[in-house]
Amino acid sequence: MFQTHSLRFRVAFYFALLGACLSLLLSGGVYFAALKISDRLIEETLHAELEDSVVRHQRNPDFIPPDTLSIKGYVLTDQAVGRDIPDEIKSLPIGTQNLSLDQGNYRVLVEDRGDARYFLMFETDSQRQQEVELLNFLIVFALAMTAAAAGVGFWLASSIIAPVSRLAEQVTQAEPYDVNLSLSKLTRNDEVGELARAFDRYLRRLQEFIERESYFTADVSHELRTPLAVILGTVEVLEQDGSLNDKQLLRIERIRRAVQDMIELTHALLLMAREHSSTTVDQSCSAGLVVSDCVLKYQNLVEGRPITLNVNLLASFDLYVERPLLEIVISNLIRNAVFNTESGSISVILEAGRLVVQDTGHGMGPEELAHAMERHYKGPSSAGSGVGLSLVKRICDRYSWTISLSSQEGHGTTAEIVFSPATPALL
């Protein structure tokens, strides 16, 4: 499809504009020059006929003035006052002027020579018709020049931009990990070639960066999971120690749960770090079960505080999503509600395709609400690092879920997630 914002169109348009301007200037110059030459020829013809008529009249007082299709003449003398001279012509003053009669339009020259007044008339209708035909020809010429300039401009643009188009196509198809790609081989040693070499340098730097990130991800995955596995094994041994009392076992249980959460969180963050990971997974997880587990995780944080934590599971459905990522989303919303509520209630509502977490805490003002999901943004009442909600937003974007926040300062906050049915999320 021909795009009006493309470089080809712009080049063709400006070529057409240049052709139109040049052709208009040329046509206008030719037309006005033709008008001037035509008027001058008429004047010279009238003066030449006048001189000839004067000479002939002096030789023969009874001579007959010229009377042709283009030139007519009259002579006014004392012996023949106004004979055969129309009144419109007889009343003309000395000089050159235009005159319209029933027979047509004329250019009239009036001069006194001796005792006679001479009237020479040049019929201008045919001349003006030729000028109109010339004007029509120049208009067609200008339009043809404009169209030709546009065509030449488009052809030149296509020829000039072809290397750029090929380069753009190769860049579009290029993958950062393609180490064998060399764009500079596809171009010549010109400006486009310099651009291709710049892309090659950028791709090499990007490949080095991706390689470092891959090593870092692999190292982090190994170095974090190993000590966490050791801690988890130690916790399991302690849980089997019969000499521990219930309070100690409860604390060990919290440690085990925290370690398990860290293992799952590490796995989730590694999943998020994979650029080419597909959002479609083979297994599903129960949204209701994940909500219950997340609420249980933070239940101890509201014990002994004037806060009521309400959970309403109004629907049960599964989601095609990595469970750790769904836990991150729900846990962050519940944790924010717990940390920002000193007293009142927190409601977690799971409906068909929809999750709502509502609290009666501090709330947020309009400015804080507008930046709440930006990375590292911390509001005046925030105790976190400003990463939680931005991570929630990234996960929602990954699965085409819609997250929205509504809040009023001093009256709490409501977070809502709509699980989009357009993706293979709802089972």
C-alpha cells in the first residue's frame, strides 16, 4: 500500500512541487512574454499601416484606406467630414486605445497628419483566441511537467532508498543472538554502508551484553538455589527434632515457608528475565488455591492488630500461568494492603475472571496514584523499595491482564485485575 508518510512519497511530492513551481514560472514567463510580443506586433503593424496610408493619401487624395479581415482604416478630412466613418470611431481621441464594436474587438490607432486624421484598426479577436489556446497549452504543459516530476521523483526515491529498504528488512529479521549476521556485506561503501556498519557494531555489543546476561542468569540460578536448598534441608531436619516446642516449630515453619517462597520467587524472576519465553504453559494452576495460600502467608501479619482480613472466593477457575508469577502478583497486592492499613479491613475477592484487593488504609493522592506502578517509585507512606507494583504490572502485561488502581487519600485503595479471555489464560 502506498503510504503518504513514507520517504518515497515525500521525495515524489517535493519533486512534483518543484516541477510544478518551475513549470508555472516557465509557463507564466512564456505567456506574459507572448502577450507583450503580441501587443508590440499589433502596435508596429498599426504604425506601419499608418505611415503607408499617409504616403498613399498624399499621392492620391482619393485613395481607398485598407479594409481587410484584420485591418481597417479611415481618413477624416475637411472635404469629407465623417464620411463613412462610424460615430464610435470618429469620437476617439488621438492615441492608441481598445474599442469594442458589433463586428468585434479592435486595437485602434488615431493620429493627425497634416489636415487629415487617420484611424487604423487591428482586429484582436483572433489574436486573443490564439492567446487563450496558448494559455491552455501552457496549463497542460504545467500539469504534465508536475506529473512527470512526481514520476521521476518516485523512481529516483525508489532507486535511492532501495539499499535502505533492504537494510531495514535485514535489521527487522535480525536476532541479537545471530553471530553470523553482517549487515555491511549487503551494502556498498557509502552512507548506507556506514549505517550498516554502525548496526553491525551495535549488534556485536548487544550480543556481548546478552552473553553476559545469560551467564549471569545461569550463575544466579545456581548460586542462589544451592544455599536455599541447604537451608530448606536444614529446616526439614529441625522439624523432625522432637525436643522443640510448639513456638519453636512455628518459627521454623515460617523459615521453611520463607525459603520456599524465595526459591519460587527466584524461579519466577528467572522466567521474567527470559526474553523469548512463551506466555503459554502446559500446566494450569488454581487461582482460588493461590489466593488462599497467599492470604495464609500474610495472616500472621494481621494477628494482634485491629484489622479484619476477609476472603471471598466467589468463583473457582484455573489459569494457564506459571504459579510463582501468579503468586507474586497476588502476594504483592495483599502485602501492600497489609502494610498500608493500620486499622479497618482488607477484602480479597475472587470472581469469574477478576480479582479485587480492597483496603481501608492510608490511600494515595492523585499524583502518587499516577506513578504508583513506575519502577522504584516510592510514595510518602511507602515502606518498600518501589519494585513490587512495577513487577506486578510487568507480569500482567506479559499475560495481557488488565490491572487498575483506584484510591483516595485517607480512604484506602482498591486494586483490580481482570484476567483477559483473549489469551490462553482462563481455563
